[in-house]
Amino acid sequence: MLGLIGRRLLSGIPLVLGVVTLTFLLVEAAPGRPADLLLGDGPVTPELRAHVEAAYGLDRPAPLRYLSWIGNAMRGDLGWSLSRGRTVRSVFADALPPTIALASAALAIQLLFGILIGALHVVRPGGAVDHLLGAAGLVLVSVPTFWLGLMAILLFAVAVPIFPPSSAHSVGSAAWGFPARAADLLWHLALPALVLGAGSAAIVARFLRAGLATALDEGFVLAARARGASRRRVLLVHALPAAAGPVITLTGLQLPLLVSGSLVVEVVFGWPGMGRVTYDAVMAQDLPVVLAAVLLATVLVVAGSLLADVGLALVDPRLRARPPAAR
């Protein structure tokens, strides 16, 4: 197991460096100059422009700025946000907690409803419930996320005002006590988490349905049924662990998307998380924030893949017993 973790971590280093380098080149190739954001739209003298660029290190060649950023990032210094006027670490410190809350709620919805719906699919294969759930899941997977978010706001925040349409807290909630603030956060969190987790739950259900349909025909499941095990026990104890592999892999791959923050969901709902910060940074050509966000997302891709591999090894003893050379 330790060898597997070490190999995955080593193979992730070139991936992280490659993605960050490509992002730097793309942002550098974009039209416009980062100093324009600091100088505004008014007339600017060449001396003032040169002074600002020198103060922020923008007058140096692009390769030197890239190498300097890499060296500072390895020491934990992610640079200075040009658009927000403070360190990138402080920007992320404010944006990560709302995103982690949103990602945790969306992941819980994804797994809970995905596993529940996937199990309901195989209760009566080919029946009316199976076809209805399949059609509903296909619709959720097919519709654009921004449209689903707008429809959710229209239905549940405007037509039937159950949830607030945007932001993470109500106006004036900073003066409330902790229980009231926590309840207010959950109230604002419910709708974007449902939108973010609904599509993923439909995908999990489809993967789980296929896995359960195969597992229910396996010899060990048929043997358990022959021994008199109830259908519920056969499904939950024997078939579900055997079909959990694709779900674990999918969950690991979904981790970067959830923790980095779904850009569309956060923009639609005005959620102050990583997705919104990244969107604003791209629009403002705030290179330090963009690079740090891409670095975080890429590290999470590696971590998600690693967690998926470890989860598969824990669920399936055959993977733990396989010699390292065969993996």
C-alpha cells in the first residue's frame, strides 16, 4: 500500500508542473497587460507605468517571473493578488471555507442519493421505477448546470421562496450568535449544494446500477441467496461492496471539482468560494491567483486519484493481494 501511494505521488509531480506551466503560458499569451488593472483607464505616463511594473516585478522577463513564482510557491508564498490588493494566501483563506462547506454538502448529496437511486434501480430491473429513475437521471446529467441553477432559483427562491437566491449569509448575520449563523449558512447552502450534487448523483446511480446488475449474477451472490439470505442483505452486504469500485473511482475524480468549487454554481448563486475567486481572477488577468488556483486544483486531482486507488484497495482484497509489479 505504501509503495502504491509513493508511486502515485511521484507521478503527480510532473503533472502538477506541466499544468501550472501551461496555465502560465496561456495567461501570458492573453491580450492586455496586468499593469493595466492597477493603473485604471485614465491617461498614464510611461514613467508611472514603469514604476508600477517594477514594484510588482512585472518588468522582468516571463521565464524569470515564472521561476520566481515556482520557487516562492515551494516555500508557501503564493504571491500578491493584483486585483484584490492582498496576498493570495489571504484570498484563499477567505474563499476555501465556503467552498469546503459547499463541496462537503454536495458530496454527501451525491453519495447518498446516488447510492439510494442506484439500489432502487435493481429492486425491480426493467420495471416502471427503473425506467422512471433512468429518465430522470438522464435529464439531470444532460441539462447545463447554469440552467439547472437558474431554474432552481426561479422555482425555490422566487416562485416558492423556500431558500435564498444567493450569497452565503443573510444581511446582518455577523451580529448573530453561532447557532443562528450556522442555521443561516445551512439555509443558504441547501440550494447550491443540491444543484451541484444532483448531476453527480445521477452519474453515480448509473454506474452503481450497472455494477449491481453484474454483481447480482456473480457466484458468491447466488450462493448467499441459496443459503437463505434476504434480498436486502444480499444487496447491501454482498452485491454493494462488489459494485463500489466505479463509485469510489468516480468520487475520487469528483473531489477536485467539488473542492475547487464549481465555477458555474458559485457564479450563479453568488457563492464566495474558490470558483468565484478563480473566475474573477481570470477576468482580471490576476496571474498569481490563477496560478495558485490551478496549482490547488491539480494537486487535488492527484489526491483524488490517490484516494480512489486506496479506497479500491480497501474495498477489494484482490488488489491488496496483487504483487506490486502487476499493478
